[in-house]
Amino acid sequence: MKEIDIPIETSAAKRRTNPLARVFDELVRFCRSRSMFMLHYCTGCGAIELPPAMTSRFDMERLGIQPMVTPRQADILLITGYVSIKTLKRVILTYEQMGSPKYVIGICSCTVNGGMYWQSYATAKQLDQYLPVDLYIAGCMPRPEAVLEGMRKLMDRIRSGEADGWEDYYRRYDWYLGNQQHLFGDDWQTPADVIGEASHYDLAGPGTEGEHTRLLQQCQKPLEPQQTFFQIGGSLEKKGESHE
Amino acid sequence: MSIQILLMELVLMPLVAFVVGLFMVLMLRRIGAKLQRRVGPPMMQPLYDIVKLYGKKTQISHGWMHDIGIIMAVGGYVAAETLLPVPGMDGIADKGGLVTLVYVMMIPSLGLALGVGQCANPNGSIGIARALTAMLAYDVPFVIVVFGVAWYFGTTNLVDIIAIQQAGGVSGWGAIAMPLLAIAGLFALQGMLGKQPFEIYIAPAEIATGPMVEMSGKYLGGLFVMQCFQLYTAGVLYVSLFLGGGENWLFFLIKVFAVVAIPMTVAFLFPRYKTEQMIRLMWKWPVMIGLLGLAFVMH
């Protein structure tokens, strides 16, 4: 443990030596709060309230919020409605591809407590057991005013540094992974190396690794490069980077 | 000109271009907002976006070529700015000339192609293939226009071209003397800026912004910076060739902003063409208009 602690102290000490570090931090936090690219994963009915929030009636762009189309470019992951277990896998894959700092917003009651799908066997009830949700916007469905109100709340939280759900995902990865394994089975794995990322950001804590990550490492299969098949003149020719 | 002044100009010209480019991006987004009856982003929004992207904690690199590609994309335009004369600053414009400028303006697309190639994302590959094809399409009318202007003024030196136009007053402007070439130039401008209807290589809903699909953090920030330079370069080049350059900064900026506003205003009236439709259109109408204009100029 001591070997892990040493780099944490040095990086913190480095940050303190720069007299302008806090000014830069403040500036970057301000810009983060005023420029949010959102990836809306429109799973349920809440998606219907987003077009009015984005277009001429309520116009999110005046707050610096604009839609982006890939997880790499996005800051906010918007989950708008119930999440079935199959969908949740995709949501987690998407979330882990996003660049930190990243924020998750759960819209509609279904993400809070399952909503009207409470009795469904195929729906994830509480989104924040599987992903660190920074903000819930409750309602069935929340009106665009409520969505904008929630966005403003998130802006305030980003500016004050409270919106640190992405750090929580690294700090308590074992707990999140345990809940995910409970739903998806023991052989659940994603391409992202979350533990490695956690140590990269100095966020690896006692909750990062545990029994569930050990289970992950046992069941983990190495990722294989994508294989492409070409049909040439009736014979099936196989091309893969691993075999060439 | 002393070496100190030259060095200062070489630093100042890209800086000015960046600042003006930020306001151009703002103008484009505001025009889009106004046409859709929205309020639009606040004044400093382009800067917020860039600072935020550079301040991201995660910076996903896909390899050396990815890094170098972005540097080429931004660096190509930085080099182009030093070849574009602005009021009071000529930089190395009188040594470079139009031909060098046309060459340098192709570097960013090629750099982007190298960088995107390493991302190994199929959407990115499709996007960059379409972008290079689009470049092939709009470069033919663009070269015809540049050749026609250089023929008419008898020089490829941008400083001289601007001086000749300014000596003749408004009636000496290239747009008055060569209206057909100016129209063909507008087509090329639309294609060069990648605005609708020639926007197929970005196509957010279909191929997830094409070349930008794997860009995150400072890589996307680099592309945002590149967009500022791109708008500025295209606008200033058009103003230098057809609208008499800038007598002073006020008229210069008014002209440049007006020129850049045209593609954006046109953009919202159109859906997008497919790549082959774009090539057919680019190689038919602007080329025909350009060649006709060239015939009048050379006659």
C-alpha cells in the first residue's frame, strides 16, 4: 500500500507548487460547466421531451449544451427512461468509452426507482447501482422546464466541483462491478481497463479492487482483434490481424 | 523589413486569425440559431468549448500518427495564415504567393486523413474518404478561379493583387471585373468549408461526424481550433482575390465576416448531396461558370 501512496502524495505536492494552479482549475471548471456536450441515450419515453428542450422553444444551446453523436466527444450521458438489462450493457459500454470528467443524468422516474416497470423482470430498477449518476430529473416524463432546471443544477455542481460521479466509479468500482455481475452473470466484461485507469488518475482506493474484480480477472477473456470475412469467388477467406 | 518585425508578424498573424476565427464560429452558430428562431450560444461559447476540451482529464491517443495528424491539420493552417496579407501585416505573403498558399491549404485535409486512418474506426475511414473526394471535387473550380485571378492581374503575388484592386477603387475589385469567377469561387468556398449541401463527410446522424468520430479531449479541441483557422483562411482568401483585400481593419473584418456568412446562410436551406452528386455538381456548374469566366478574362 505504501508504494501506491507515494505517487499520490507527489502529484498532490506538484499541484500545490504552481501558484496559478487554482486559477486554472477554476477556469477549467467554469468552462466545463458552460460547455457540455451531451450524448443522449434515448431508451424510453423521456426522449420525447428533449427535442423541445433543444429547439427554438427552450434552446439549450444558450446554456452551452449541444448534442454530440459519439461517446468520445461527449461529457454528459443522458439516460432518458427505463433501462432494460440488455440496454444497460450498452449503456455501461458507452459510459466507459467517454472521456473523464463525465457526468450521467438519469431522466424519468424509471431510472430512479423503476417507475411503472417496477415489476418487470427485465428492467434495471435503480440506475445508480450500476453507474454513478450525478443528477436525477424525476417525473413521468419531466417537462422541458424541468430538464433545463436539472441542467442548470448540474452546471452549478460542476462549477463547485461537487459533480464527481466519475471519480466515484473508479473509487468504488468493485461495488458497481458487483451489481453489474449480479445482473449480467459472472462472465461480464467490458473492453475498458477501469482498474488501470483508476491508478492512472490516482483514484485507486480500497474500494477499487475486491472480490468482484477478482472474479472479473478470473473470467476475463483477452480481447481479440475484429475479424473480417471476405467472400471471394465462393470461397470464404479469413483475414485477421492476429493470424497474419 | 527587419527580422524582428517579421518574426513579430509571423507570431501575430496566426494569433489574430485565431481570435477572428473564434468570432466567426460564434457568428456561424448565431446565424444558425437565428434561422431556427433560437437565441443561440453566448459570446464566449467557442472559447469555452476549446478550453473545456483541452482541460479534459482523459486524452485518448490512438498512436503517433493520430497525434501528428492533428498537428498537421492545425499547423497547415497556421502556415497558411502567414501567407495571407492582412491590413498592416504582410508576413511572408510576397515571397510565398498564391500557388504556395493553395498547396498549404491542402495540408490540413491530408494531415487529418493520416490521423483518422490510425483511429481504425470504420466511420472515420468512410468520413475521411468522403472528405478527400470532396476536396477533389471543390479543388477543380478552386484552381480555375485562382488561375483566372492570377491571369487577370498578371501576378501570383497576393500583396500585388490587393494593391492593384485598391488602386482602382471599388470598380477595380476582382468581383466587378470577373463576376463569373467570383460566383464559381463561392461554390468552391461552400465546398471548402464543408457546409450543406456539401456536408456529406461529416453527416452526424449517419456516420457519426466522420473524421471526428474517435477524437476526444484535446484532439477534438485541435479540430475546433482548426475550424477557426479554416473559416478565417477561406474568408480572407476570397476577400483578397475578389473584394480588394482590406484598406483598414474595420472594412477588412466587415468584408471577411460578410463573405463567411454567405455559406452558413445558404447551408440551412439545403439538405445534403451524396458524394457522387457533389462531384457531378462541382465539376459541372462551377467549373462551367469558371471556364466561361476564364474565357472572358483571357479574351
